[in-house]
Amino acid sequence: MCGNGSRTRTVECSSDRETRDLSLCNADRKPVEFQSCTLGPCEEVKWTVSEWSGCQDSCSPSIQSRQVHCTNKDSALFPVDACDATEMPKVTKPCPKPARCEATWHASEWSEVSNPSLDMQV
């Protein structure tokens, strides 16, 4: 943990393990219930990325992906919430379309036979 913060605790007036009215305890000796803290400077972390995956050489839409990690200067991995989520690089992106896609024929399934000849004799 790092940065600035605070901590709290419950303080009760008690005697013989029984909670008592606050007026029965010396107010000058009451422990503090709230404390500001400095946990030390935060370690600098940043987003690091791998190379993009390759694209398929086709005319169909496809997507490239890459690994994105939160690391420090020594490349040690940190939880993603340690890095600034608003600056997280994209993990996927569409592949560019090839310069020219060759047109090809595509045929549907055959329809049912219409007006079949009932005169078929062997």
C-alpha cells in the first residue's frame, strides 16, 4: 500500500469488560479514534503491452489482440487496479482489410423441384 490515507478505531469507556457511560472515564486520557497516515511514496507503475497478434489473410473481418499488463520499472507485474484505468491501452482492434478482395461466386442450396413431371415411366 502507498500514498496518503486514514484509519479509524472504536474507543469505548469500560470497566470490568462492561461498556460504561463516557462521563465515567477521564476525557483527557481518551485515545484518538481517527489518524491520518502517510504510507510512503507509491511505486511508479505503467501499462506495458505485447505485440499485436497477426491478422488472417482473408476478406472476412477479423480482430487482432495483445496482452496488456500493469508493471513497474523492473517489469514486475502489479494488479491492474494499480495502474490508471483511464489510460489502459486497447486489447483488441479490427484488422485492416486487404487492399483488394477477389470477388467469388456463392450459390445457395437448391430449391424444391417445381411442377415435377408425373409422367416418368421406366
